[in-house]
Amino acid sequence: MSDLCTIPVMIRSMRVEAEGVLSLELIRTDGSDLPEWTPGAHVDVAVGDGLIRQYSLCSDPADTSHYRIGVLREVVGRGGSRHVHDVLRPGHEVMMSEPRNNFEVSDNGKPLTLIAGGIGITPILAMARAAATTGREFRLYYGGRSRASMAFLDELADLSGELTVTSDDREGVLDLDTILDGADSGEREVYVCGPGGLLDAVEKRADGWPAGTFHCERFVARTIEPPPEGEREFTVRCIDSDVEVNVPVGCTIMEQLEAAGIDVPHSCREGTCGTCETDIIAGIPDHRDSLLSSEERESGETMLICVSRAKTDVLELEI
């Protein structure tokens, strides 16, 4: 079990939200309130059999008596979603982490363009609800395979913002060129969550937009091509703990630090959750994550050590 999963919770209820999608309401086992959170946040859940998965929160942040998550049954996956769908039931207890937010909506008041594909609606729903509550202008575009597979449609229809629902079997795929027309001005902020193909398509169009305009969250790590010159060994110096490790080809920084007895907070080990984000003191990172923005990568201030490597012979990290 992840060291981050420290909150014992009970499944209060489960509900079928769409074909292959269940929602779970989680409450503390002692009945007290859960930690506060903001739209875009996610939690780690120890779903059982040693499986740790990250799920976006899609309930109302104003009500911390419970959390709600949505879980898509993955036909091809590592077993976590199947365990939730087939084994977990109301009354079962699981362990959960504190909420973390790598996908937080800015508070600058700019109009929002929210784009969701499939189960990516979970964090987007919380964003739309918050915008509707505060009166912030937003447009929400929601795509899926079919209406039957798209969760939370009734809740979305009750919100005051502009909603466009597009299913492959009726209208076809989301028309990103129309949706994003004018986004390059920076007058609106774009938040997108969903399958990798959708995120890649929006990210490609966002190239050259003003900084802070495009935001995305990936549930699955992107495919990172190795450098054309091949992989390289490098050394990591941990300044706080006064430890130095060699990171050979085929090993990660995190693995080598663990072998040296250094405990580093982590969760996904795929470069998507941000738990292992580490400050860089010296050296140039080779970013392999699916989380940091282009601006954050270019700054060279932090890196995700579960997947990223080094472009220099030595990296000095604040560990």
C-alpha cells in the first residue's frame, strides 16, 4: 500500500452512471469531514490486492462530508477498475490519500473552455459546477463513444453554462478547430481531460498559445520516444541527504534512490500524478513525464523522478 494512503474511508454508496462507469461515494470511517479540496483534485485509492489508483474528485467541494469518484471499467488495464466494479461494494473499507491538485483552475476570472472525453468528465464536472456557482462564464464540450457511455449528463444539463454534447454514434467526434477558434488570443483558458488522442490533438493546436492558456490532465502516460543518440548513464547527488547514486540505462532515479535507502514520496510511477515532483538544484533534466507544462519543463526547476532522466552527467536534487 502507498504510504500516501492514510485516510480510512468506507464506500457509502455505488451507482451506475453510464455503461461501464460507476460512481462511488466515500466517507471517513469515523464520520468526520474529509479534507478540503478544489476542482481538478484527485486522490489515491488503495482499491485492494495491492492496487493503488488515482481518481479525480467529482463531487461538490463545498460538501466535505463525502467524496465522489467515477471509475471507468477498463477492458484492457492492470486490474484496478475491474476490482472496483467486480469486488468492491457499499460498506467496504479502503484507504485513501489526501487530495492533490495538479489541474487546478486559475482564479483570474477569464472565461473557460472545458473539454472532456469519456471518463475525463470527472474533473471537468467539478470545474463546471464551481464556475456555475460563482457565475464565471464557461463553455463545456463533452465527447464520448455514445450517449449511453457518457456519465453525469443529467447533472451537466442542470448547470448554467453552455454545454455541447457530442457522441461518436450521433454527431461524430469533437470539432476541435471550431471549439478552439480564437483560443490563441489568451482571452479564454482551456482545460481538457480525456484519452491521450484528444489531449495530443488539443496540445498540438495549443503550440504557441500564450503561457497559461492551455491546461490538461492525463490519466495514462504519454508515449515518450527515447533520444536519437540513445540513453545515457548519469549521477544524482542528493543534497539534503548527502547521498550520491548512479542511474544506469534501464533504471529510474527513483529506483536507485530506493535501493540506496532513500524514501521518496511516490504513487503512479508513470509520470502522471506529480507525487514525486522534486526540485532541481543543478543540472539539466530530460523530462519524460506526462504532467508538467511546457513552461515548467523549460524552467528546469523541478522534475518527476519516477520517469525523467538527465541530459547532463550530474543532477543535483533537493532530496
